[in-house]
Amino acid sequence: MNPFMKKYGPWAVVTGASSGIGCALARQLARHGMNMVLVGRSVDALNRLATELHVAHAKCECRILALDLNESNSVAALLDFTKDLNVGLLIASAGFGSSGPFLDNPIEPELEMLDVNCRSLMELSWHFGNRLSKRGNGGLVLLSSIVSFQGTPWSAHYSATKAYVQTLAEGLAMELRSKNIDVLAVAPGPTKTSFADRAGMSMGSALDPQRLPPRSWLR
């Protein structure tokens, strides 16, 4: 067994797997021989990805779970879905952003963003962190952002949620090192996914308020 599988296999949980970075990471894990629980809101997209991975890597087993991590019982549903699996790796990629002046945006989607980007990620980190501690090894990969390192006008709340993710990961990396659990904060810069299009962001001009719509949402 290769060292990657020995520490992180045989199962990984990937949230936000239906598109973007989560989908790309799932493809990389399949190349390593990992089995995966693919979590996202679009059951059709998850089914397509599961089929693609099985065709390309016949030994890769995928289970799909269509789930909205904004819902209060979503984490409990995911934990129940994976209770019989030997999960060694959590990739928490689910999240969405907003653009435009903070005060012009309705509060409800901002609260939903807080739930998805912070609350659910924290809950999953706690629960799977405990499972990995009992297992004796494993890893947590938490999706941060380049905007986590400073306040970002016209995306103020989104950057604040990612600052939470970044600092949580940095602290957990030190706490869990002695338990043989790796923690990685991934802080991508502008990336060609559906995120920017659906959030109404123009890469390279995100700080120009004249080029941003008053509000836009991505999940």
C-alpha cells in the first residue's frame, strides 16, 4: 500500500464535490486509489462525477449524498451516512460567496453563507477530527481563500468567513500534529470555476466597485 493510502485511505469525504475545486480534488484522489463520499447539492452532477471516476479508475468506489450544508440537520445526515466507513480524509470544499456593498445585500443569504462556510465546516472538522484521533491518523483539508488574509471591500463578509477557515486550520494543524492528523488550509487565488461567474465577480477587477453588480450569490 502506498504511503498516501496508508495514512489517508481507504475513504475520503469531499464536500462541494459537484463542481469547481472540490470536483478537481476528487479526481486527484481517485488517481491515488481512494474511495469517496461525494457531497454536493446537485445529485445529477454528483452522479456524473461518480460515473466518470469509476470509468477512469475501476477500483474507485463512490457514494453520493445530495445535501445542502446550510440546513440545520445536514452535518448529522452526513455523519450518519458515513458511520460505517473508515474515513481517513475530509476535504471541506463546500462554500459560496457574495459580491457588492455589504449593506446593500439582504441579510438572509449572508447568514446562510456564515452557516455553510463556517458553522458546517467547523462541525465537520470537530466530528471527523475526533474520528481520525481514534483512528490514529488522517487529514483535514479546509478550503480557505487568498482573501482570507485581509479585509476585501465589496466582498467583506465572504473574506471574513474565509479568515475564520484559515485561522481555524492553522490552529488545528498545531493541536492535531501530535495525534498524527495533518491539517491543510488551501487558500486559492483567482481560479477558473463557476464561482466567479455566479458570484458576479470579474477576476482581476474585484476591487473596482463600478464593475460589480450590487449583489450576487453562489452556492
